[in-house]
Amino acid sequence: MNSLVSRGSSLAYKKAFKPILFRQKPDDVHERLLRSGSHIQNIPVIREALKKAWSFSDPSLEQSVFGLTFNNPVGLSAGFDKNFELPGLLSAIGFGFMEGGSLTYRPYAGNPKPWFTRLPKTESIVVYAGLANQGVDVITKRLKSYPATVFKNFPLNISVAKTNSPKTCTDDEAISDYVGSLKILNQNHLGDMYTLNISCPNTYGGEPFTTKDRLNRLLGKVDQLNLTKPLIVKMPSDKSWKEFNQLLRVIIEHKVSGVTICNLAKDRSKVQLKDPLPDAVLGNLSGRPVWELSNALIKKTYQNYGDKLIIIGVGGIFSAEDAYTKIKLGATLVELVTGLIFEGPQLIGQINQGLSELVKKDGYANICEAIGIDA
Ligand SMILES: Cc1cc2nc3c(=O)[nH]c(=O)nc-3n(C[C@H](O)[C@H](O)[C@H](O)COP(=O)(O)O)c2cc1C
């Protein structure tokens, strides 16, 4: 990483690019970014230049988790690269891993637009995409088309949800939808870990598997697949500890290696909004509104299950300090989306550089020593 270039990029993003981007519709910006990014990432000199300018590596950030090597603990969270189109670019800008998707068994064109609404003062995005994605078959072909080098030292976490359709509303249909995708991915040896997204709002049938008995049924069926990759469950944000704990109790009885805490915030009445948000704007909130919810759940989960589950901490990370807070509360890895959109692509290297400084300042040789020290 070139610190001068990185700092200059922050300034340029905040003062020049972001004001222009934020004047355009977020759905359009996202689409253009995917289109241009998927081309740019194929140009080796550009990848190399991005890496030199922005990405940061240091032995203090390297960890072995789930039997995989992570160069750093900062990953992309699900929803930004739904169709796995940008792995080369995401790796070049310094992410340690990525969670693509969520993908589903059948393709879904998405809910009526807008899918995304920015809340600039709240530092949040209202998300109403409803699991838009090209479906497991198309995505399988795309993943197979990448050279193996793309995911070398850049673990791929594949998020799997159930197809957003009236046809997947019964438990049996929904379970075979999840299982169908996982089977295809596993048989094709794709990805390094799988995340079962049980907590996506704005879909037909809601979130049936965020109740203990139904989650137990789903995980029972997934167990039977004998997946060859670690399985993680993406948790909801809006449960009381009692309800959340019931889900965790079920999870530890199955072949699950970790939990991602957590998904979008749903209850607007509990969120401190600094922007107007009319009811007509549908969707759930990312970014700052998820921060407290996620931190409280990470801490309690670590206190109670720290020896049984790896925690991936997500929600409201905008800086190295934010990432470090989640790690000290019990997260082994962290992921983000909204911070990337609000702060710019140089943020990832800056978080990693900041993390390595914070770790050393606290007298640790490696970030893993800081996990859970504030829990
Ligand atoms: C634009 C957008 C799309 C998202 N789509 C998904 C998704 O498909 N699957 C999922 O598990 N989470 C999805 N999420 C939730 C994020 O993965 C993450 O849990 C949440 O936004 C909190 O992290 P953040 O504050 O860093 O954005 C989405 C979030 C955003 C902002």
C-alpha cells in the first residue's frame, strides 16, 4: 500500500467521486460499477496498480480459520457482488476474502426497483433487492470460468438463500431449494465455505428458518449432504437474545462451523434515523443502524459459544477501529458492504493498516490474540 496514494484516494473519493456518484440513482451506480469492474479486473496492470496503491498486508493480520489461510480478516459482505462478477477486483483492492451472493437455486430478477436508497446522514442503505441473482446454474458456470489463481489466498464464501418465489413458501420446497444449490456447489467443488442465509427480509414467505424447529429441520437436511466445506449461518439482527440463543442452540447441534452476525436492521422504530425515511421506501437498513445490534449479539454469542462457533462480525464497519471493536467482542473475521460504498475502495487497505497498528499497540503479535478480549 502506498499511504500517500491511499490518503489522496480517500480525499478524492469523498470530495470528488462520492458527490457525483451520490447524485445518481444508487441502483444505476451499482450496475455501472459491476459492468466496468468486471472488465477492469481482467487487466493485469490495473489489478497490480490497485494492489500497490491500496491493499495492505502484514503477518500480524494473517490467520488460519476453518482450515483456510486468510491474509487479513476483512471480507466483503453478501449483497454487493450478487453474481460473483468482481472477485479479481475485490482481491486487488485488499479484501482478505469475499462473500458473494446471496445466490438461489432459481434466478430471480429482483423486487420492483428501487432496490437501494441511500441515507447519507444515517450512513445507511435501505435494501429492497429481494435476493436478485442469476441463479446457481449461471453462477456455477461463471465460477468455473475463473482461473484458480483468482481465489488463491482469497477464500470464497458463497452465500446461499432460498429462491424468492411463491413456489418456495412451504418448508419442504424451501428446504429442497437451499439443498439443491448447496448440492450443485459442493459437487462442483466451488467455493471455500458456504453461508446459509436464513435472514433475508423482503422475500415471499418471509424468514421461516429463523425459528428453532424449522431451522433444525433445514440444518438436518443440510447435514445429510456431508458438505466438504465449512458451513456458516447468517443470522438475523432483530431477535431478542432469548430467541437468538435458541437458534444458536440448534446450530451447535449440526454440522455448522460458524455464524455471521448479522443481517440488515428491520425495525425502523428502533433505529436512530438522521434522514427522512417515508414508509413508501421499502426495505431494511444496513450500515450504522446495524452497529449496536450486531455488536451486542457478537459479544453474547462469543461469551456463550466462543469455543464452538467462529463468528464473522458484520454491520456498520467504517474504519479500522470499528473492525477492531468487533474482533475484540469476539469476531474472528469481519465483513462489510456499506463502509465500502460510503468511504471508497481504498478503505479496505486502510482498515487493515489500522488493524495492524492497533494490534501492535495492544502488544499482540497477531490479530487472533485480540479476539474476544472485550467480551
Ligand atoms: C446493497 C446490499 C445488498 C445486500 N444483500 C444481501 C444478500 O443478498 N444476502 C445477505 O446475506 N445479506 C445482504 N446484505 C446485508 C449485508 O451483507 C450485511 O449483513 C449488512 O448490510 C450489514 O453490513 P454493512 O453495515 O457493512 O453493510 C445486503 C446489504 C446491502 C447494503
